[in-house]
Amino acid sequence: MPTLDLRFPGVLNSREMLVAEAIHARAWHAIGDDLGLVGDEAEQAKARLGGIVVRLLANGPRSMGDLTTAAIQTFREANPTGVTGR
């Protein structure tokens, strides 16, 4: 018996959340040291990166490597001048 697709746009299932967490961790590891942020600024940057990761996942299936690269690139493009630590 076929099951209904009860997906809602922009809502991730538990498997997708695990993938999102892994992508977020990889991307943050790649860019976190470059930012030189601590405390609230670092938390805000992590939250912004999380939003980027969720939007990328919602756009359809891609490899983790592609999604991580896209998240890093999107974050860096959206990062205002003067926020980086270098």
C-alpha cells in the first residue's frame, strides 16, 4: 500500500536534519577560524550558516560535498565587509 507524502516545504525530516548538522559542522570548521568571532557574534554567524544549509537542502538532493561547498560560498558572499577577523 503506497504511503502518502506528508512533506511540507522547508521542513526537514530527521534524516535530513542529521545531514544538515553534518554539513553545518563541516562548513563551520572550514570558515569559523577565519572569522575570528567569539560569543554572540559567533552564535549569530552559526545561526546564519544554519539558515543557509537548510535552504540549500530544501532545493533538492545533492552530495554532502557539494552542499558544504555551496554553504561556505554562500556564507562568504553574504558576509558583510569588516566582520571577518582577517
